[in-house]
Amino acid sequence: MIPDENRFHSDPDQLVGDRPGLPDGWTVGQPDPADRFDVARLTHLLRAHERDGRGWAGSGVDDVLVEVSERGLRMRENVVVRDPDGDIHAWGSVHDRSVGRMLFVHIVQRDLPDEVADACSDVLFTWAEGQARAVGSARGLPVQQIDTGAFEGDERQARWLRDAGFERVRRWWQMSRPVEPGEKDLVPDPERWEADGVVFRLVRRAGSGLPDEDDLREVHEVLEGAFVDHFNSSEETFEEFLFRLREDPGHRWDHWWLAELVDGDRPQPVGALIGTVSESSSGPDGSYVSYLGVLEAARGRGVAKGLLRTIIADAALRGRDRVGLEVDADSPTGAAGLYTSMGWATKYVTESWHRDVPVS
């Protein structure tokens, strides 16, 4: 269930305390989502962080608002470091993602003097450690994981993470595949088609236009079952799952597909794909595979490949020019082989860094 109240501490001073190393007059506080200057500054910091880490920026204002808006703050908390003029130079965000797993965004302005940047980084880590204890305590856990990331090759970020006690635990290939207009015919109809005893279809829509709740629960159950043995999987309630996915700026209900075996007495959901829109300001939009899961009992039936062909055909019908996805570089499932065989190639690489914080 989504909690009625945020599980985090809302007062940064309770967690950070003295801030040695920050220049005189610099302060620690919270961003104001109603202040367009704060939102613009956070967007600038995020985009600069992306450009330096992977060579280009893809985020925008909507991605910032996911973290700092009133709705987002039901499951998140934020901290910023300001200079005497009120300009923001560092930003931290934590997300109560699921049981035992707290996501952490750590961004420090790229062109600060080293000693000031290090001091800002220390503030963010101290704050995040305190938030981990707060959310872990609220969930009744003995240990709370902090899960953060870095772009491969970002030595400054890696140094800070190592010094703060984090361990690099995983690499992720961020892959993309071009889409050609003629690929709209990859499947008979992306809304519903059938092959070899498997039906691929969009989640049903109720009379109100909203998706059928039973279908949404089937998607959740399939993904929970498909990923139960995967790296860093953690339990997420249906309410948490739905709340989080709807926050994505690219969320669209008509990008959710189910795959069902229909060669038995009744349809059996065995696969699910959740897609989103990757909007572009300088060309065609793209589609993105946020989740793709197939239950173990149905593997070998062409379910994953059928779902991927479906989103490719859907993208072509919509005039999009690419489909992106993320794959675990260390996964033993061989998923990367399927993706490369279908035309995906790695665009850049990210890393997961974890730290386990005892909750006292």
C-alpha cells in the first residue's frame, strides 16, 4: 500500500547537522517545486550530469518534477545545497522504491572547485544515510539498502561512491534499435494477435477509458513472478507498482501488453511488456521497453520475442524511429543474445552501486 505519510525525514538539518567544508554562507535545504527557478536549475544540473557522464542529455523538466512535485513526494524526499545567492549547486533525491530498496540520486555541479564539490557530495551522502535509517525504521527493517548509479567511466562519481562505502555491483547495457516504417507489418495487429497458442494483446480498457484492473493485476503478478530470482529483486505491492509506473513522464496505458497461453482450458497470463514514450525535441519520438517479463513455465514459447515484435510494430505505426531498453550485462538468462539478434545495440553503459545501512 502507498503510505498516507512520507516515510522520510523532511528536515535536512536533522540528518546533516554541521557541514564542514562548505563555503561560508552556503546552506542546505529543500527545493521548491513551485519555484520555476529551482526547477530550471535542477533540470540544468541533471542535464549537465548526463552530458558529462554519457555525452548527451535526455532528461527534461518533467523528469525533475517526478522527483520534487507534491505527488512525487509521497514516496520521495529531496535536498539541495545553495550558495549565498540561493543558486543550487548540488541535489540529492531518495525514493522509497520497495521493501528494503531505497533509490538515491546524487548530482553535484560539474565545474565546482574540487574541495567545494567534495563537501557538497559529503552532504548528500550524509543526508542519504540518515534517510535510509528513517525509511528502514518505518518499514521495520534491520538493514536498508541504498541503490544508486553512475555512468560507466565517470571517475569522479565512482571515487565519491567508493569513499562513501558503496560497492559497484552490476553493469547495465542501455540498448537501442532503429525502427523502419515497413516494420508496422511485423505482427498482424499490435492491439491483438495470436501465434502458436499465444495471444499478445493490449490490456483491456473499461467503459471509462481506464485500463481494466484485473488486467493490470495480471501484469503486476507476471512481472513479480518473472523477476523473483533476478538481481536485486524486491517485493513491491500492486499499489506501489501502479503509483510508480504512472509517474513516468512517458507513461501511456496503450503501451501495456499481456501475453496469454490459450491452448488450455482458459487463457493463462505468462508474459507482460510495459512500454513508454521517449519524447524528442529534435526529431521523431521513440518507444522504450520499461519492463519485459516472461514466467519460467512459458519460456521457449516465443513469448518474449513476440512481445518485442509487438512494440516494434506499434512504434512503426506511430511513426517512431527507435525502441530502447535496458539489459543486465551480467544476467545468466541470455536475454542480451535475444536483443542483439533482433537488432538492438548498446548505446552506453550504466552501473549500479549499493550500500547496506544498519537501521538502529
